[in-house]
Amino acid sequence: MRVPFAYLDRQFADLEPYFADLRALVASSDFTLGQVVDAFETRLAATLGLPHAVGVGTGTDALALALEAAGVQRGDRVITCAQTFIATVGAIVQVGAIPVLVDSEDGFVIDCERLEAALQPGTTAILPVHYTGNLADMPTIMAFAERHGLLVVEDACQAIGGGIGALPAGSWGVAAGLSFHPLKNINVWGDAGAVVTREQTVRDRLRLLRNHGLANRDEVVIFGRNCRLDSLQAVVGLRLVDELHRINDRRIEIAARYDEAFSNVDGIRVPVRRPGVRHVYHLYMLRVERRDALLAHLNAEGIEAKIHYPRPLHLQPAFERFGYRAGDFPNSEADAACIITLPAHQHLTDQEIAYTIETVRAFYGKAD
Ligand SMILES: *Cc1c(COP(=O)(O)O)cnc(C)c1O
């Protein structure tokens, strides 16, 4: 059996509805922002229960523009988590700010007990990452930010539709970035992203920033960039956004099955799941013994497990100028050697899930 990590062929097996919408778009020639982008933004905001969404070119753009719109300036220090996808730190660097990394904790999100020690002169903001689809501890982070007068922007690229209690990802900070990259929970046919915010003034600033600072065809208010949401991608996104909660529910169901199957296996550590958190499992990650052997075994058995990621960010060549060393972030470094990601997407069949469970358990000597 083959258990694929990517599922776009399954998701887009029936292209006709998309092609019909795309034909209508081409007929309208409404290619730069326009009606379909408006419709996507409105639908996205309503689905998430947030007042405003602004479509942009990528999730990375979303984070950079959110930081800029929130008021982060060149030379500011911005706290974020050491364990994340590079784009989080890339967005901080893109706006000319200096990233200050903080180690991750058991749930692969920023360890709030280490926040205080990370404060330095010039720290103006914190960019928590809802990594893997798990929510960072936002109540604690907001209290910390308030005590120290810091802006908060959320990296919700992996946690669209997630939340804590009744509060969705993206509802705490000044703004939050979302990604619709082909591998994210809501995915288009290339790159796309959005910023969500509760504040109308921030929304208005984002609309300027993404489109050359143009208030209209003839009036340039500020210097912006060109990182509009592509209307073609908005067409695809508009069809998928209604599926969000169903997609996440299925991922949560699969994760619960995995958690149960692996919780009593020697050699596997299932992360602690915080009650009240809607973790949407963009990545289903475990900590395991003999990780590389398990990975090779699963791949040989047709199960496309992956490592996110084998090399900690702060030890990458691009980070040299920040002066980090091996040993600076012990949790993130230990994770790099023992984490594994199993396919857990909404297009897996029950047989594929059962086969994955059986194969992993058998590797650790558990017969069913
Ligand atoms: C995907 C991702 C991004 C960036 O999104 P792109 O759309 O690929 O630019 C940022 N942060 C995290 C945590 C992500 O997973």
C-alpha cells in the first residue's frame, strides 16, 4: 500500500467546477484584486469568525506585511520560536527587524517560561507560531506582551481554523498571517496568503501595503509593495474555504486515532495535548527512538513519513550573523533528532490510516 504525504491529485480529482469558475474569471478580465478577491476575503473572514481578511501573495508576505502594519520598524527586535518553518524568521528579516529566537516546548510551540530571558533593549514585538497547527499559549503570551508593551503578530500559517476555547487563531494579535501554499490545510494551485485582523485601521493599511500604497489609481499614500493575492488563486481558494472546518475535523479525527494507537508504545512519545485547544494538525509529529531507522522503514513500506526538520534553524548557514550556537535551544535541537511526521491529511482512507498505525507499531514490536 502507498500512503502519500501529498494529496493534491486526490483533492483536485474533479477539476470541472474550478475550470468553470476560472472561465468566468477570464471572461470578466478581473485579474488584479477585484470581485473574486473581495469575495474570498469576505468568505474567509466569516469562516474564521474574524472581522477582516486581506489577501496577499504568500504566507511569508502576510507575516511581513502584518509586522509592518502593526508598526514593527527596521532594527527592532522581534521574539519568535526557534522551531518553525524558515518563513517565520524570513518575514522578520524581510522587514529589517532582528529575530530573537526562543526554544520550543513539548507541543512544538514557543516555551513561555523562556520569554522573560529573551527580552533585550529594542524588543518591540513577539511573533508566536502556531506550529504544526497547535496553538501557542496565547493567554500567557498576551499577558507578557502587555506587561512589556510588545506588539503581537501571530504566525497562523499552519493553524487556520484552529483556536483556544471560543477564540480562533488570529484573534489575539494585532494581525495574523495565513498561507494557502499547496501543502497547507487550505491550499491553492500555487502561492497565496492572507492577513486577518480585528482592526479596521490595520486592514486599511494592509490594503495599501500590498498594492504599491495606492489608495486608488491616481493616489499613492505610502510606499508599499506588489504582493496582491492573485485572482486566479482566489477562485480556487473561494471553493475550498467552505471546506475548512470539515478538513480540520477529519485531520483531528485521524490525529486522535494515531494518539490512541501510539500512546502505549515503548519508543514513541506522543506530545501532551492541551485541553481546550483546537489543534488542526497541519503536521502530525511524534518523538520517537531510532528515528532514522523508522523513517527508512516507513518509506520502504510505502508510507511517506517526513522530517520537519532535520536541521535546527539557528544552525543553518543563513543564521551565522546572529551568533547562535549548538546548545542554545536544547529542546528544538533534541527534536530535530527524534521527530517524525506521519501523513495525517483529510484524503487518507481508513485502510491507509490502519496500515500506517500497524506498520509503526510493528516497528516497535507491538503486534495487533
Ligand atoms: C508555510 C508557512 C509560512 C509561509 O507561507 P508561504 O505561503 O509558503 O510563504 C510561514 N510560517 C509557517 C509556520 C509556515 O508553515
